[in-house]
Amino acid sequence: MLKVVPRIGNKETAQSMVTIRVVRGLSNRGNDEFRDFQLAIEVFVPLTQWMIKDSNLRPFAIMGEIHKSLNNKTIDGLGKMTGGDF
């Protein structure tokens, strides 16, 4: 098993950061010319930035926007994005 962890250096800013990593890839059962990939999207938010003027906290608001942007969309080179529960 190969595990790659994104390297994020020390940051002195109060900005959120989003990372994407491939968790695994499997052969598609319906068509062996395709692969099914599982992506993990991680949101890092400084504690000082969690609160926003909304009923949601900033990390959940960011994840919700990512989900709306990617769910059931087709991306060139990757294909159709499905899923995305958090």
C-alpha cells in the first residue's frame, strides 16, 4: 500500500486550505477499460476562522460548496463525479 500525504508547511495566515488526494482506484466492474477512483477532499480551517455569518460553520460551508460544484459533473480526464457525502 502506498500512502501519499500532501505536504503543507507552516502557515502564518488565517486562510483556509483545501487538499485533494486519491484514496484508491479500482477496475470498473461494468467496463474494464475504466477505473473507479475514490477521492478525499480535506478542508483545513484555522480555529479563528470557523465562525461565519451563517447557520453553518466555515468548514461545513466549504465542503457543501465543493459538493455542489462537483456532484454529478463530468470533468475532462476523470469522468463523471458521483457521491460526496461528508
